[in-house]
Amino acid sequence: MLLLAGAPTGATMATVGDLTVVPGRRSVYHLHPNTEESIFIVKGEMEFRVGSSRFRASSGDCVLAPQGVGHGLENVGDYPARLITIYPNANPQREALDDVAYTDGDPGPTVFVRGNVEPYEFFPGINRYDMVGDFLGASSTYLSELTFEPGSVAPNHYHPSHEESMFCLEGDLVAVYDDDNSVALAAGDCFTCEVGVRHGIYNASSAPATLLAIHPILNPPPRVDVD
């Protein structure tokens, strides 16, 4: 696990991790008493246990484990899997549980299945998937994936009541932060913008780039557009 955002990095409202799971590795069944957890599969074939349900999910899917609900995962593929874990809490707690009897089936209503959803144009040249929000049963998480075509711009804005963490998943992007208009974000980089601070993203490169926008608040996250 690589910590991307959380209390040790100065974040006050969320924890974000970049997790690699080797083939055959299975996590303990556990719950988080003070937060929900969203698990985005960057790549890999995974088996999840949420409550008493057991199902498979793969690259591009996202699983929500509600607060206080037991869950676990296993890499059932042949290659290492990469996951992004998101908690709308800077200090998530974890309690191990005994396994329960599981019922195998299809992903339930707290799972974003990429193949069932089409992206939409957020701004010119920016396609967006909304992966976690109240539509998935979340109580305090809003997660989107945005693909920026070369030259595209997400306008500058600030959030009056919450932080936003931005993780560059693929490609090269440039962030606006406060009075700095040229913060480079390469694949694997993440930064968290504080409450009330001006920020934005644009793609100055010649290739598409993908960003995860992470809000520890339900949709739509309040925002104020600025220059």
C-alpha cells in the first residue's frame, strides 16, 4: 500500500491509497466502524465479499463497502492487481471479523460496473464517469474518473466546505493550485486541495490523460467557479 492522501500527508477529510495485490492473496474479512470505503480496480481480476455476498469485478469497476459492513477481497487473476482505496475520513478505523457464509452472485447495487455505464462529456474534450455517489448508496463519497483529451481544460474553482484529492491515473496533466498555474501531475501523482483554495486541471500534453477526482462529500459537490 502506498498512501496518497490522509492524515500523515496533511489531509483532514479523506484517505487515499494505491494498493497492489499479488495473485492468490486474500484480505481478511473486516469492517470500518467510522467510514465507508470505495475500492476502484485500476487493473486486475478480483473477487469481493461484501456483507454475505461474493462476486467478481475487474478493471474499471468500483466497489462500495458501506460503513460498518464486513468486506474483503482476493486477487483471482494471474497477474498483480492494482486498486485505489478511498475513505472519506482522514483516520479510518479497521476491525477484523470472522468469515461468514457467502452467497455467490452478480455485483449488487453498491458496485459500479463499467460495462453498464457510458461516460458523458463534462467539459469540451473531457469525458467523465461518475463511479461513486448517492446513486451507489454512498453516504459521504463522490468519485469520478475524467479523461482529458490534449488541450482540454477543467475550469478553475474552489470548494467552500470540503477538500478534493486529485490522482493522475494515466498520462501527464497540469494542475492549478492557489496562485500557481503550472503544477505538474504525472501518472501516480496525487495532491489534495484544501477547503476554499482555487484549483483546476488541464492537459497541455499531446496524449490523453486520466484523473480520479475524489470528494469526501455527496454529489454534487458544491463548487464556486473562479478565474
